[in-house]
Amino acid sequence: MEQSLQRMRVRYLAPGLRRLGAFWSWWTGELLAMLPPTLQSVLSRSYQQILIDAQDDALILRRSSTNSSVQLTRIPLPVDDRSAIELPDNGEESVVLLPADKVLVRSMSLPLAAEENLREVLSFEMDRQTPFTVDQVYYDYVVTGRVSAAKKLFLDLVVAPRRIVDTLVDNLASAGLRVDTLTTRGSCGTSVLPVNLLPQSGRNNRNHTRRRVNAALATVAVLLGVLAVTLPVMQKKLVLEELERQLVDTTAQAESAIKLRRQVEGLAAGSDYLLRKKGSGMSVLTTMNDVTRVVPDHTWISRLDISATEIHLQGQSSAAATLVSLLEGVPTLTNVRFRSPLVRIPATGEERFHLSADFELEQTR
């Protein structure tokens, strides 16, 4: 169970913390650049360190910040008069830099699974990767890369002989200087390697007030960031709930209005029906009057059928062929035509006819 948790920390937590640290460095740098120069100068003091270059014959003290590095003093070795040494501010972190020729940096690769117990693995590899045994050196490491596909872990192993480190720490103590971090410069000679070659028993467990303040400010910044994200969401949620309530009320009012409109439309349809029926009756009477007026005296109609769209006339006439042109003069009739051929009656000499026409009710309204 413990190994499984360790694997999860290595695989998921460690990369997340690295990304979070990089984002925090970028964010704080951007915020610092936006502040007035005076305030930038005050806040930048939190990033100051005392760099102590340990040379063979002297200790050179520099105050280093983000943008500058100023030499404070040079302390010859061995220390003869401690009272003549001007010590730096006790609140600043002191970083001791070993000369490059006193440190061995070895680039190496290991299986990715070794990261779970990397320090123990490096202790077993010490005599194979360096000319020393693990009892002869202080060591630390810097992880430089991971390749998940190849399951490889790349790192720089930093080693310093114990006798050199112990002698240097004694000289620093003689000068009244404490040591927070013991490291060296990188291969380029300017950057400081993020390692600490001090043994665990020799590291100072000081209370860093500024770090606590920074941590508190960071916590406040995170809380403010969370509030900045959640407050608009909460406000939008409240607005959405209010809009949904108004929508329910409006929907009920709309449904009531639609129901009332349907009732009005039903009443209007009933009234319109009566008007149509009345208009239809008047149109039929008008059409019958017009047909009676245009039909000649030598024609008599035995049957007249009028529907909503069509009229049929059957009867006898001495000149039935002229009826089509006569009926086309009636305003409410169109498309007058014979429905069957004319039949001559031998006894009377008249013609039996069957006519029809389209009946247009709207023209009479």
C-alpha cells in the first residue's frame, strides 16, 4: 500500500507540484513587475540571499537579488579577528558556494521506478558512479528529465568530499557565519544548482518570518483567486434562478393569454360562420335571379341544382347552343360548359341539354 502511494506521488503529485511552482514563479514575477518601483524595491528584498564564495584563502560575501549582486566583504582564511567581521542581516538566507574543483557533478540515468527511493538508490550506486564510497561524501541530486515512454529518469548527481565540507563549515562557524545551503555553480558558472550538500544534522531549522509571511500571502492570493472564480459563477447562478422564476411566471401568463385568444378565435369563427351562411343565401338568390333573367323565353329549365361551388341546369330549348354564352354573363358563374351532348326531341324539335358552371360565392359578398 505504501509503495503504491509512493508511485502515485511520483507519477502524479510531483509533476503537478513542479508545474504549480513554475506557474507561481511566473505569476509573482508578473505581479511584481506591475507594481511601482518603490514598492518593487521593498518586496524584492524578500528574494535577497547572501552568497558566500568559498575559496582556498578567503570567503567572499555577496548580497544577491533578482536583478543585482553586490560584494559585501572579503574574509581571509583562517579567521584571526572575528570581531572585525561585519556580519550580514540575520534574516537573510546564506548560500555557500563550493569551488567547482571541489565538487563532482555526474550526469546519469536510472529506471523511472527508482524515483520512489532515489536517495537510497544513489547511495548504492555511489561507488560505481564515482571514485568515492557513500561514507566519504555528502551528496544531493537534481532531476533533469523524465521519459515515460522509455521509463527513464535523468539526473545530475552532485558529490562533495566530507572532509572538505566539514572543514569549510568549521571555518564559517569560526567567522560567525551560519550555513543554510551548501551548493555550487552550474557548468555555465553563473546559475546556482538547486542542491544542498549539507548533512541533515547540520542544516539550520530556522524560523523564516518572511517565508511564513509569503506563505500566508500566497494562501490569501489563492483564496482570492478561488473567490474571483467562484463569485461570478454564484452570481450567475442566482441570476439564472431569478430568470427561471420569471420565466415560469411569464409562461403561465402566456398560456393564459393563449387560452383566452383561442376562446376569442372560437367566438369569431362562430360569428363568421353566420355571416358566411347569410352571404351564401343572398348569393344563391342573386344567382337564381340572374339565371332567370338571361335564360330566353324559348327555354325552360326542368332541374336546377346549386351547391357551394357548382351549379347544374337541365331542361329543353329551341336554341340550346346559345345558353353557354348567355350564362357566362352571370357574375357568379364561371367555366360554363355542357355536361352531356345535346339531344333533339323529334316530337317538338327542341334540344335537351345539361349545363354546369363553377359557382363563386365570394363575388357576391
